[in-house]
Amino acid sequence: MKAFTQHEGLVAPLDRPNVDTDAIIPKQFLKAISKTGYGPFLFDDWRYTDGGGMPGQDCSNRPLNEDFVLNRPRYQGASVLLARDNFGCGSSREHAAWALADYGFRCVIAPSFADIFHGNAVSNGILPVTLDADIVERLFQECFAEDGYRLTVDLQARTISTPSGEQIPFQVEEGIRHRLLNGLDDIGITLQSADAIRAYEQKRMREKPWLYATES
């Protein structure tokens, strides 16, 4: 998993509360189990006007909803998503985080997140930042007013820097911060204890060898 230390990126404002995981990546894409290839289908029902895509479909010629934020020229290449309350609610599908990451988002800023989505985002290298609703509202208004609005998110310092130079502090659990700074997913966290796990297995084999006996 790619580490997250500091990220500076263009902001896309998704001005909708209660964005659920079915909106982030619709159910027909859950058939696949790989973590890549979902970017073109992110927010599929809002992004296109043809009634919904299918896994493996070429999206290059699909009709676009020109009013949807990710289709507007000024937000092309955005890697920071600004959202409203309760982002990521709905089902527990990890595909939602996969789609955001595959599109190129490294950070989502919102007043609140659904718990399971929050965990899935962290496990896939996306930093979810929770800020007070009034601060998020101000960031929305600045983003609407300024073309090319960019933010710098510093996980080391736990701050967000705006174009005006304002430093906005944010809180993050130390365990989450450690994982993202070091690029550790669940497997990576487990492998940090590989020596202890190996020593335990060897000790258990010596103490209870009959558990490991095989038929000759």
C-alpha cells in the first residue's frame, strides 16, 4: 500500500450529504474481486447518462452527465474529495474505497463518515479527514469561488493548508496515522510481527508435536 505522508492536490467538491456506497460504486461491479479497474465506474449512475455501466465496459464513449462535478473541466485530475455528512454510508463493500483509490483520490474531507467505509478507506491508503461542518462549509465556498483550488494535507503535522496559507488542524487516531505513514495494510501490520508469530509456531510444535503429525 502506498504510504501517505503529505499530499497536495486539486479539490473536487461533492456537494451531497449521505453519499452511500451504492452511489460510489454500484452493485453490478461487486462481481469482481481485484482492487483495480474501478476508477472509470466511480459514481457511475451520476457520472453517465446511459442508465448504468457494466464491469469491463469501455467508458471512453459513454455519454457524460455534464452537470456532475467529476465531469467538469475545472475538476479534472482531482485527488482530494470534499464531501458532506455521513459519507460512505450504506453497505460495507470495500469496492467503494477501491474505486476512489483507482480514480486517484488520496484524501476525503467530510464532517462525518460511516464507520465501515472509514476503515476500508484507511486499509486502501485513503486518508479520511473529519472536520467540523462549518469548516467544511467554508472549504466548499472557497472551492466554488476559486478555479484550481488545491489543498495540502500533511499527515505528519496533522494539518490542512489552504491556498491563503491558513493551517487547519485535524485529529487522527495514532494507529491509523502509523498505518498510513508507513503504507501498512492489514497484511503489512501482521507481517510486522512475523518473527513473534514464527517463534510461537515453533514453540507450539515442540510442546505439542502430535498436532503436526502427518500420516505416513
